[in-house]
Amino acid sequence: MRQFDEKLSRTRFLGVGNPSESGVHLLYFFRQENRLAKSQFIDSNQIFDRSNPMDIQLNAPDIEEYIFIDDFCGSGSQATEYSDKIVDLILSINPHVKISYLMLFATNTGKDYVKNNTNFHYVDSVYEVDETFKCFSTNSRFFKNAPDEINQIFAKEMCERYGKDLIKSIIEREIRGISVAELENLSEQHKLGFGDCQLLMGFHHNTPDNTLPIIWYDENDIAWNPIFKRYNKKYGI
């Protein structure tokens, strides 16, 4: 127990994203359930001493492990961006620090992408979502043993038709000056959820954008009543 406590004292937990995002929101419950000290939780800005921009150092050189917590990993793109900005900088200062990325839920493709494209030493999830959770995959669990009147091809075409218009309205608003060709391309890519994940998943605090847009769209651009609302991120001012 003493060795565990010593190891824990040299470990810090962080959320993925800025303080308003769901990964950070999860830390509150993680701390409570594991009865951890508040001092063991920091944000990414507290990792570094940037007083000398020409010589960035770690604020706490004695910390041996950083554990990043997230609620969901879909495509793996956010964790990869975080690794490029934060993880690689930590390791460039001290290559002996261990850095982990832990999630409640993750798609198997997203988790593998993070494993293969980042420098996290350990990547894992409580629950892994496989190909059968992809709504319109050939082995989709949602259409397995479905009655004849439920047609998977029809359902997919409907979700694509409406989903493309819904996701296009978000992209057009968030990416100012986007070309018509790029808008069409991105809308096509994400019409069944970000990264073409095609999920039917929602949490009590939000619905991932990897879920079908027709499930969660709740913006002012198009009149649409979502089944499970998503509080979409606003990147601009």
C-alpha cells in the first residue's frame, strides 16, 4: 500500500480538451469514485513552465506519469491532436515520463488509430465498440433479425439524405470561407456521423457527433427536433 501511495503521489490526472469539454467534466466523477486528492488533478497548462519560451520545462519534474481521461474516442482524431501538442512536448523534455490515455468508451478503429499514431505509452477503454455498432455495416447488430418491413438500405439512404444537409449547415457556419467543393466533400464524409462512425450512442451529458446527425442535430439553421440533443461545440466567438 505504501508503494502504491508513493506511485500515486507522482501521478497526475487530466481531461482531454479545454475545461468546458466532456473529458474534463468526467474528472469530477473519476475523483469521487476513486477517492483521490484534488491536488492530483491538473489541466494541461499546469504541466509546463513557460516562463522562458526558449526553454520550456516541466512544472513538476518529479511527476512520473500523466493519465489523460476521456469519455469517448470515436475516430481518434482529437486524441491524436492532443498528443501532437501536449504528449510529444512532455516527452521531448523528459522521455522517461509515462503517459496514458484512458476512455470510458471507444470504437476499436479509433483506439487502434490512437495507438498507432501517437506516443501515448498505454491506450485503453472500459468498453470497446466494434464494427457491429456501426449502424449500416454489413454485420450491424441493429438490423440483425429485423423484420422484413425494416429495410436497411432504405434507412441508410434516408439518414444520408437528411444527415448531409444537417451536417453541412454546421460545417458552413463553423468554417468561414470554405469552398463549395470542400463543403460538399466534408458533408459527404460526415453525413452519418463524424468519421463515418454511424453510431447510435448518447451520454447523459451530451451526444457524440459520431452518432448519426439525424439523432442529435439541434441548431438554428434547420428546423429539426432531435431524439437526443447534442450541445454542439462553438469554436468561434
